Amino acid sequence: MLELRNITAGYGNIQVLHNIDIVINRGEIITLIGANGAGKSTTLMAVSGIVPVRSGKVIFEGEPIHRLPPEKLVAKGICQVPEGRHIFPALTVQENLDMGAFLRNDSDGIKEDLEYVFSLFPILADRRGQDGGTLSGGEQQMLAMSRALMARPKLLLLDEPSMGLAPLIIKQIFEIVKKINKEQNTTIFLVEQNANQALHIADRGYVIENGDITISDTAENLLKNQDIQKAYLGI
């Protein structure tokens, strides 16, 4: 479904990504793990068109997309849940979800998806008239994920969904990520500091260090890898 071929990207004079290669097959959960500043978020933003690709190609469903603006990528089925959530704080929960469906005109499908996200996160149904900025951190993460789902993505990019959340909420978020993957057949590219949680729900994983992909393997093998255990799993 998605292929990154020899991608370089960065900010100003700083090159962050160095010729990285990643392949994601339809229906997979793929996680990208690494230390802070390794290039994880930059990789996602290169896919979603927020950070320009300097060289290489991003291929989505056989089509180069690295020159397209972000809004065109949403229309093609790629949605990102950014680090820090970035909901619209002055809009209600319902209005945030309406924004997620902005490019759609299938009212029956929108209603169906709204019911689905409320089944995933019942607290949002209770809070639908409440301003997004008044929600807790965990509720805002639920809203950010739900807003992306309202676009009915083929590929969902999740950037640090566990950041700043309590352990119980983190467990719930990861369970729902897996549920979305299975029930909606949504392919997921997950960037996550919590490598242990991420690898336990992923099919495969990549390790990025200083902008270079250093290891790629099944999630099961990465969990058993002693170097990964020492560097990222605290074992």
C-alpha cells in the first residue's frame, strides 16, 4: 500500500531523514520506534505532505504522492493523528468530528461512521456538545483519532498516541487501535515512544536512529531482540 523509497527530508539546513526505505502492506499495523529526535515524526510528516521530501519517492497504492499537498492526500485516504492531538479547542466534539468528514458528501456513511466512533469512545457521545479544549488529555486523544476516522482513511498515521496519558488510558487506546485495524481493515503506521506497547500490537516494526533505518523485522522478533530490549524496552 505504501512505500518510502530512499527518502531524505528535513527542516531548513538540517537533514533529518537519510535515504530511508519502508514498505507497508495493506491491512498491516507497522510501528516505527526510536529515541526522541531520531526522525519518527518527520517520517510521518513526509508521508502526509507536511514536511517536503527532498529526494526519493513516497508511493501510495502505486502512485507517487510526495509532491501532493496534504489536503489531496486526505482525499486519497491518508489521515494523520498528529503528536499533541491538535484538535480544534473552541469547537465542540461534534464539530470536530464534522471537520473530519469535511471532504465527504455521503450522509448515510457519515452517520454510520459517527455511530462507530461513538461505539469506540462512548465518552465522546456524552461530551458531543462540549468544547474540545475542555476535554481531558485522554479524551482529546480519543477525539483526534475519531476525527481522523470520520474521513474513512485507508491508511491511518498515528504519531505518539500514548504521549502524556495515564497507563489505563494508554492500554485502552492501543486496544482500540488494534480494533480499528481488524474491524475497519484500516492500515496503520504507528510512531510511538512506548515501544513495548507498540510492538505488542504491530505486525512488523522498523527502528530509526539518527534518521537512518537500522533494523526491520517482525514485531515478535523485535521484542526478542536483546539490543531492542536494552535500548527501548527497559529489559
